[in-house]
Amino acid sequence: MGNDQNEIYSKVVRAGKRTYFFDIKATKGNDLYLTLTESKKTYNEDGESSFQKHKIFLYKEDFEKFKDGLDDVLQKIEELKNQ
């Protein structure tokens, strides 16, 4: 559990230069939602590092549609790879 009081569960996926965070959180009304965060380490001209982060909020009413869309494009990628 993270330091966010409303954080329920977190899964970290390290993938090369990027790290993905899948965080289940709860609203004040105890509705669950998901945040997907991509974090990528970058360097400025002085060689100092920082992290670029991009975040998507996914709410319960969209879970099934999001999953269906993701499943569809992943299946299409597999089909295209096998052509």
C-alpha cells in the first residue's frame, strides 16, 4: 500500500526505460478506480535526471470497455505479427 490514503493496491511493471504503475484507488464514496501511470527517466542538457509522468484515470463504468478495447488491439497485434 502506498502513502496515498485512498490507495488500495499497486502493481509496478518495469519495462526497459519505462516503468508503469497500475494503482487501484477509492473515492470518498468507496468507488474503486484505476490510475495507469507511465514514468520515464529523462536527462536535461546538464545531465540532470528527472521523470516524465503521464497518467490516465479509469473509472469503474469504463473498465469493461477499456478491457475490451485493449484485448482487441493486443489480439490484432498478434494477428499482424503472424502474417
